[in-house]
Amino acid sequence: MRKGLWSKRIPTILALSLLFISIWVTSFLIQSGIIVVGQATPNKTPNNVAISNITDTSFTVSFTTNEETLAGLAIDPKDGTSDVVYDDRNKTNNDLTAFYSHFITVSELQPATTYNFSILSDGQTYLDQNKKYSATTAPKIPNTLPSQNTISGKILLPDGSAGEDTIVEATIEGVQKVTVVTRSDGTYIISTNPIRNNLLDKFVRISPNQEVVLTVLRQNMRSSVKTLFSDAQAIPTITLQEQYDFTEIKQDQITTT
């Protein structure tokens, strides 16, 4: 019995050991200032990198890889120690999970402060054209958050299965970019109450007639969705690789009426 039990557990123990060794080595190299730019694994190279959801104490970095990859961010030290931050979904799990779509929130930051970072993917370090990425937190705003509709819907993959592990980016004119990663059933909900303007110094109340453009990303697949904010709380289900313009449908309905 013991032999059978250990024969099942050894691969898991070895895998976790190798994983933690890889994380330790990566952190050591970062702290030592040694940067290894990943070029040997193009399928695990970060694509569609976006900085979004900026508040006075946090920001989010999202990106995709063509293969499932364990990824994170190496934040430049403010106190002499580098911080490695992993995917939001891995912050509550005992085991680190590899994903196609990566959604990493860096929190407990100072307002109106610039932070430099590099992206970690499959043990390699990636830069932005040979320079560190950077994000600046927003200033504090004393105003009360507005109460307004969410942006929500559901994503399907081309084969009809639920589009879990998919990035949804929402772009509205004059407003900061906001992103979310889909749930296991392919659904997504984007809160718009804390949304700010492009300068990040004011909360924004979005007009019902403002156009919302969603960019949906997973691996090398992409979809674009246009709708009005008044209809964004219940966007029809979409399939990745297809393009949608629900504003045209709305206009047709108004014309018919």
C-alpha cells in the first residue's frame, strides 16, 4: 500500500518542488539585476499586454499566451526587495495554475506613484522594447462613487464550449480601460461604478447612449463587440473569432418603430 501511495504522490511532489525552485531562481535573478529575455518559447510569449483598472492603490496587468503558462509580474523594489505577484486566480489557491489568459492585480500601492515591472512567463522575463513596463496609480478622489449599470455577458469558444479563461477589455471614449477575466462558465461582469476618466482624476457617469467597445482575447483568438451602455448590462452571448455590432441592431429597431 505504501509503495502504491508514494508512486502516485511523487510526480506531484517533484512538480511542486521544481515549480518552487523555478520561482526562487527567477526571484533571485531579478533581485540580482540579471534579466533573461524570453525568446525561445514563442507560444508562451506575452501578447496583448494591457494596463487597466487603475485606482489610487492598485492596477491590473492582463495579457495572453498561446499555451497555458504560469505567469506573474516582478515589481521593482521600493524597499530593496522585489515582489513577484501572480494571477488573481492563483492568490486564493494552494497550487499555482497555468492559464492562457493572465489577469494580475497589484495592490496595496501608494496613490499617484509610478511602479516599474517586468512580466514573468514560463521562467523567462519579458520587457517592453528592452525597457521595464510602468504603471502610475491614480490620485485619491474624495467624491462618492456613482451608481450605474455593470457590463456583462457570456463568451463561447468556436466549438461551442464555455469561454472560460478569456480576457474582456472594455473601451469607452474619455474613460480609462477596464478589464476582467471570464469565469469557468464563460460569463463576465465589469463593474463601472469605480470607473475614472482618462486622466484618472474624476469618477465618470457614463451616458446611456455612449458606445462601449469590447475586445475579447484568448490565445490567438480575438473578437470585437460594439454596444450602447444602456444595453451593456445584458450583452447577448458571443462566440470568439466573430465580430458583433449591436448598435446597428438597436438603430434598426428604432427605425422600424
